[in-house]
Amino acid sequence: MDNYLKVEGTTNLYRDGDSQAIVSTDMEQWRLAKKRKEIFVKQKNEINNIKEEIGEMKSLIKDLVEKLSG
């Protein structure tokens, strides 16, 4: 943190002297953000699996209707 300057009026924000980026040192917020992303990815995967299963069911129903109607 040699090249970081504290942002006025904040407790966990610093400015990188080279890139001018604002950097947060609040590890608890970082952990929470990481957990939210994990939950989001898990939900996205579950939704994609459900979409695939629905597609398979539609295909099976279509085949069944075709067989029944001759």
C-alpha cells in the first residue's frame, strides 16, 4: 500500500497512485460480493438445466403426439 492514497471522507477506500483506480480494502464486502456471484452463477446454471429439460420434454411430447396421430 505504498502507492495508495486514502480517499477523503471514507474508511476503506484508497486511490492507486499509478492507475488512479479506487481500491476498497473492506474484506467483508469483498466476501459478500464473492458469495453473491457464486449464488448468481449457481442459479444461472440451474435455469439453464431447467431449460434443457423442458426442451427434452417438448421433444418427447412432440414425438408422442406424432405417434398417436399416425
